[in-house]
Amino acid sequence: MSRIKDFTLPDLGEGLTEGEILTWLVEVGDTIELNQPIVEVETAKAAVEIPAKWGGVIARIHVEAGTTVEVGATIVSIDTDPSAGPLPSGPVPSAESLAAVEVAPAEGAVEPGLIGGPAPGGRTAVLVGYGPRTVTAKRRPRAGSAPVASAPVAAAPVASAPVTQPPVAPVPAAPEPVRSGPVLAKPPVRKLAKDLGVDLATIVGTGPLGSITRDDLQAAVAAPAPVVAPAPVAAPSFDTSREQRLPIKGVRKLTAENMVASAFTAPHVTEFLTVDMTRSMKVLERLKGRPEFRDVRLSPLLLVAKAVLLAIKRHPMVNSTWSAATNEIVVKEYVNLGIAAATERGLIVPNIKDAGRLTLRELADALNALVQVAKSGKTPPSDMAGGTFSITNVGVFGVDTGTPILPPGEAAILAFGAVRPMPWVHKDKIKVRQVTTLGLSFDHRIVDGELGSKFLRDIGAFLTDPEGALLAWT
Amino acid sequence: MANGESEVGADPAGGFVQLLTPDGERVDSVTTAEGVTYSVSFTDEEYRGLYQDLVTVRRLDAEATALQRQGELGIWASLLGQEAAQVGSGRALRPQDMAFPTYREHGVLYTRGIDPIMPFGLFRGVDQGGWDANEFKFNPYTIVIGAQTLHATGYAMGITMDGKTGAGDGEAVIAYFGDGATSQGEVNEAFVWSGVFHAPIVFFCQNNQYAISEPLERQTRIPLYRRANGFGFPGVRIDGNDVLATYAVTRTALDNARQGQGPTLIEAYTYRMGAHTSSDDPTRYRIASEVESWKAKDPISRLKTFLVKQEIAGEEFFGQVDEDARTLALSLRERVLAMPDPQPVTMFDNVYPHGSPLLDAQRAEFSRYHASFEGSAH
């Protein structure tokens, strides 16, 4: 063995195919011991520290923090015998170049779709356990002796590096093979074809035994669309070195997907209401003096949340989901109240489960706990799932209002703006009052202008006169 | 909480049998509400032996966890935090007693004198982790949650039918499982059969507070050991981080069983300090303060404190134990890395004790197929 050993990213949890390098705990040149933690990696299942497989000196770090790498990729090289003196000069053969030699697929390598072979979408088919290995089948059947069916199979590309190119739509070799017998396709592909309204008999399969793969189907669906060649982009005449390129991933990516999905599915309407919150602010002050609330942080958001919960009771339709799949509107009798929170990792919307059942004190505790956990970055996924109505407290940034986008699956969201001292007509005189602006976006498929307006008006009525609203509504 | 345990990391309401406190203080004896008195008397040599066991199984476990992170094991179920429950109960077994483990009983396996390498074939995916269950009186690891309690019950009923119980030198059976397994039908069936047939079995439940991510209050509304009452046999709760209490109670329960006095349920109240398996991330469902509070109850540090205070062992001994454990762990690492990949044809082995014509034919055909490829065996 060479004294420089390459460490490849292992499958850290039963069938994972990739992991994100979170932090390197060592630098090139560091001396490390066997089993010393050297890198933190986050997979779909857990963030874990990887201990060094060998003692020695870190010779090279192949992958920067923040990068997502496939299982099997070399991430670090360790000089396991640094006492032997400096390394011979000249380029050390990199892991990639060595791997490339081995990876070169033998003619008629493992059939696509079989375990160990390339699967549709550039993935590698595995059962459970040690990760997808693309170095497979260095042996090949002796000519004429292989008992396996040797139907002509398009040589599928064997991915040896992270796949960056979308799989190329297979071009059927002319003349088109004449199919006899039933169409071969796996049940999920059949289901997709049915959903897309595509007759599988019209598609040529490239999978094992000529079966139709998901890629075949998607290629067939995409094919009729006119292919527009991208217009040639003129070389930029300005300095691109001053551009920063951030990979789209993690919370940013999730937020983007959610917002795009919501903005282009649910027809949004936004209404605004400016309200005098002076009495609410006074109530809040009085609550702070009460023994029940002595040791808890109280903010105007608490009363806005309470107002929303009471208003939902009066207008349950705003607390619902448009379920296109089942052709139903699902009206919920519980409120999982989401609160948008800006964290270091990005925007998250954890929710308070069954918030309608909480007392004001419990609601205050839940709000504080939610914010604290979100700030610490420890919000568990379960807290972010199942929201039914959300509040975004943009007022904390000092702005008046906004037109929020609905979290997917929710029919309405309220933006709570800054509370400011403003001139306001109060009892026919201009007084300085504590004023805020509410912005309510709702899904017009479920909520019409009338319902949305009544709901927003009720929230405003509560904030204008909380004691009166409480007595009248509960 | 429903089962009366509210404080994070607090000792359970209703108490447990404890003979060594987290501060390393010895309790001479404990008498339970049922009037049973538990105590131990060990020689200095035996105390040191228990300490060595605890440190060794923890060190081997740490090596296995590292090997998994380095891609050398497919998965690993760590016993970190549960060493005392495993070593104490394992050492309480007499040579003729039969144990039925889950997949986490590496500590019990060690006390049975089995080469620690044995389970690694299973976790590395190169064999089924098979050792001779009859030779070592230790059944293969059972992955299916709770299934081994039925196997153990059947075995225990069998040795009764064979007339191997009813005397001081009789045989007994111990079945290991976790808190989550108590919600399985199999475990309850095993309780019913053992209770009704008075089987010579000890049900040893390591309550490590979580069934993967599901907390104890989702498994039960009463303390687990009290479940035994409903099935008609006694239940005892012990401090599972106390190797002495674990030994004393398990030894008594096994002796009762071998003398024909039927089953006992032991709930070893402990905590899984690590993940359920290497595929799990416990920080997603446990709070840090809870883990911290359990660190203060570490099974090894309390025994070490006791050994130091009583001047049973000194720094030289502790250093030697650590060094021996390290050497054993490194040799285990070398041996794991050297494990040969299995030949595909070996899948036909060990299906029937004396083979079968159909399998022999399949093996021959499969061998021919493999011979049709170029190159080396694999």
C-alpha cells in the first residue's frame, strides 16, 4: 500500500447515496491519530463526525465544506508514514485518476436496473447496506458461455463522478425494434404513465429486457415540446470576478421550492387593514403585572396570535387545505399555528400544535419556546410539518406590511407589521396612537373576498378592543 | 407524565434496587416492598474483574462505532451507557444457563467468553454472525424486535420437560429485550406462556428510555416492571447503571427460575447514551440536558470511585485496564478489516444440518454459473 491513503465517503446509514461536508475539523498538515474526529458530515439521516481511519498527517482535503458529495468519493488523503520524509516531488496520482482507470466500464457491464448497475436518473440500484459502488463487474462473461439473456441493451453511462448532466434522452437506434408481446414497465412507471395520460405502447423502452423506464417515459413526454436552442449569450463585458456564487441548497432550496410551488398554484389575494392597537398594548402591560404572567416574556405577537385563533373559530374555512388530489377542501378543526422565524440557516416556519386549545399563558410559553428553539437551530422536522395557518412578524424588522406567500397547504397567512406611534383620529380628535398594519394573503380557490375581509376585520376588531372581543366571542 | 416520571433524568418514582450510588457509595443491602433482600459480597479481585469487563466492552463498542463511520461496518448498535446492565446480568449467569440476546448485547456476549469478533461478520455483512449457540449457551443475535422472547420461552419450557430444573444446579434461561419491545405482541405472548407454564426464565428488559425515537411514556402508563403482576409473576426494577444491583437481582431471579419457581421480569432502568444505531440521530428527539443528567450516573465512573475510595485499585490498575482494552480494540480492528468476503456459494451452507438434494443441485448449478465468468473468484 502506498503511504498516502485516500479516504472515501462511506455509506453512513444503510443505503444513503450522498452526504454534505459540514465542517473540516482538521487542516492540511495536521497530525492526526487513528479514530480522531476529522470531519462532520450531514446525511439525510443524521449529522455525524467521522473518525480518521488511519493515523498520520492530512495530505490533502479534496472537498470543501458545504459541498455535497456522493458515497464513494475521496474526501481526504492521509499520509500514513510522515516520518519517512517528504513526499517524492511530482504530481501524486489523484484518487480520481486512479478511480477513472478502474471505473472504465467493461463491455456489457452490469445491466442497467440490476443491483449494482446504473439505474434511471444516474442513481445506482442497491438493496440495503454498503453504498452504491459504481466500480462493478470487472469480469465479463466468456463469449458464448453466459447463460444470461443477451438482448441488445443500450450501454448506459456509468457515473463515476457526481452526476452534473441530466441523463441524455436515449436515441433509439434505427430501425426501431418491433415489439412483440405485452409492454414491460414497473408499476410506478405505469402509474406515472397513467397520471400523465401516456400510452406506454407508444414508447420504446431502454431498460432491462426492453422495459420502459421512468426516463424513457419522461423523455417521451418532453419530446413533443419544441426544443428552443438557448440564445447565444454574449460574453459579459463587466467584471464577473466580483460575483459571488452560492450553491442553492438546504433551507434556501427548500424555501425556494415551497414558494414557487405555492405562488404558481394558489391564486393569492392580499388585503390590508390598519388598526389602532393602543388598547392591546395597554392590556399587554397589565398582563405583565399579573402573577400568572410574571416570569414570561410577552410581546404584541401573542395578542395577534390570540386574535387569529379566535377569528379562525368564527371563520373555520380560512384554516383549510385545497386538496387537488382528492378533489376536496380539507377544513381543520385544529389550528397548528405557524410562526415564520428568520434563523442563521434561513427562513423556517415551525408551528404550535393545536394552538387553539392553549390558554393565553400556554400560548405565550409555546411562542417563546418556539422562537428559542428556532434560534438555536434545533427545530425538529416534526415542528415544521403540519402547519395550518401562519403568521409572519415582519414588524420586527421595522417595516409596515407585506404581501406574504402562502406556505404550501395553508389557505391564509397574516403579516404583522411594526407597531408605531402615529397620528390617528380617536374620539374625533387627532391623537398619537399605537398603530399597526395587517396584511392577509389568502388562497382565492377557498377564500373569497367577503370571507377574507370578515376574517381580517375580526382580527383587527380584537386588536382594537381585546377585552370587548373576548367577552363578545367567547 | 403518565408513569409518574416527570423530571428530566430523575430517578424513577417508586425507586429501584441500587447497591452502588452514582457517587460510588456502597449500599449494604436493599429490601423491596415484597420483602426480598438483595445484597452482594465480592472479593477485591471480583470487583476489579467487573471494572475490567465494563471498560473493555465500552472500548470495543467505541472501536465498532468508529469502524462504522469509516465505512467498515454497514451498521452498528452501540451499547454505550448500558454496560452495567449487560455485564452485571451476564456475569450473574451460570455456565449452564442459556441467554437469548437482541442485537445490542455485545457486553453479555463478552461475559459468555465468546470471541468479540463474532458479531462483526453480521454488521460487516460477510456472514450471519453465527456462533454455536449450544456451545456458548448464547443464542444468535435477533434483529426482529421481541421475537427472541418467544424462542426463549419455548427453550425454557423445553428444559423443564427435560427435567433440567428444580434443583440448585438446574438450568435457567434469560431473555433480553428493550423498553420498545414491551409493546410487541410477541413479548406479551411470551409473558403469558411463561407465567402460565411457570417457565424457568428471567425476562431482562433494558429500559434505555427510547424505542429508537419514541419515549417511554409512549410505551406504558405504568412502570414496566409492574406489568409482570398482570401476567402472574414478580417484577423488579433495578438501577441498570449499577453493576452490583444488576448482578444481585439477576442472580436471585435466575436461581429462583432454576429451582422451579417460575419467571421474573427485571426492568433495568438505564439510558442509551448514543444513537439507537449508527443510522439514527438522537439529537432530533432528545434534549441535551437529559443526556447530561445521565452522564452523572455513568456506570463505570461510579465503580471506579468506589474502587479508589475503598483502596481496592489504584492508578496503575486503571492504566493497565485501559491499555489492555486499547490493545484488544486495535487487534479487533485489524481482524475486522481482514475478514474475508464470503464466496457466493456459501449461501447454500447451513440451511439444513445434512444438506438436501434440491439445495445440492442448486449449489452445483450456481457454481457452474459462477465458473462461467473470467477472472478470479471475486
